[in-house]
Amino acid sequence: MIRSTGSQPRDTSSLRPTVFVVDDDGELREALSGLFRSVDLTVATFPSISEFLQSSRPDGPGCLVVDVRLPGLSGLDFQGQMAGLGIRLPIILMTGHGDIPMSVRAMKAGAVDFLAKPFRDQDMLDAVAVALERDARRRDAELAHEALAALYETLTQREREVLAQVTAGLMNKQVAGNLGLSEITVKIHRGNVMRKMSARSLADLVRMAEALGIAKTDRT
């Protein structure tokens, strides 16, 4: 399925990453804040998940560092609800009362790391570096998809029909028969599609159709 962005693709690559720390231990929040600022990261700290959710957060790169045991919603329960809340930041969980089943659950749910307190500063910095790299890759992929969707929006309805059938492997003559067009008209539409989508080859166009979610059944 193709989603129209309705605007130019957003580029958040110039924003400094933010580490969001959620822990009810004020001393630990302060210590982590100092640690992350020492490596030139922006930090925002919260004593609970509810306060984090109520905060105004920039739509920029970052990650979460969350304690497992928190007042109200726990870190593990929050991790399970992140997708439904529209929060896609990578998460690092930490606890002073962890066990193997808990860590396995967290990692299976997609946590970058599960750190037992007390942890070494370098272990935390390494985990955050991995989390920020993961977030950067996700954002790059989203930006590329939005740029591709913006190109698709420039196509006319007929050009989209030609794109769908050409990338399904149909020859120009077959596309012409299916759409009730002359073969030369199909060639013109196909050329327009290649130019507007900035595709250098048919293989490029096929990859674009797949990335846009144009199912093969919709292309035949």
C-alpha cells in the first residue's frame, strides 16, 4: 500500500540525538545525564513513564534508557506498549533486580540491551551507541521511502497503471492490450515513469514498486 506523505520528506539528520532516561532514582538520573552530556548527547530525564509520555518530545533521533521497575507502568510493560503508542525509539532496559527470564523477554521484544545495575559507564555508552545507530538506520530508511513515495505522487493515474503492469513483467504490447492503448502510447507513458521515478533501468523500477508496497497481484 502506498501512503501519501502530503508534504516534502522530513530530514531530521541534522538534529542532535536525545537520550531519554526514565528512572525513579533521582541520583541515577543525574549521573546518567552527566555521563551522556560528557559525550555531547542531549539528555531528557523523567521519574516515570507517565511523565515521559506527557512531555513534548522533538521528532528527532534518539533512544530510551528505562528502568524495569518504575511506579505505575513498568519498563517491561511500557516496552510492550511502545508500538501502540507510536514510539519507535530503540530501548535499553536496566534493573537492579533482573533475572534471566526477564532479560530474555526484553531482548525478544526488541530491546537493544538489558543492563544490570550497577553497570559500567562504558557498557551504558556502548549500548546507547548501538541504539542510536539502529535509530539512524530506521530513519534513513523512512526518509528514503518518503522520497520514493513523493516521486510516485507525481505520476498520473495512467502512468501508475503502466508502472504496475510493466513491473509485473508484462511486455509493452501486453500492457497496451490490457489498458486499451496503442503500444507507442505505452512506450511514452513508460518513458515518463522512468524519468519521474529517476529509475535507471527496469530492475530499478521493480525494486521501487516492491518498496512502495505495490503487491505483485496488483500488477497483473
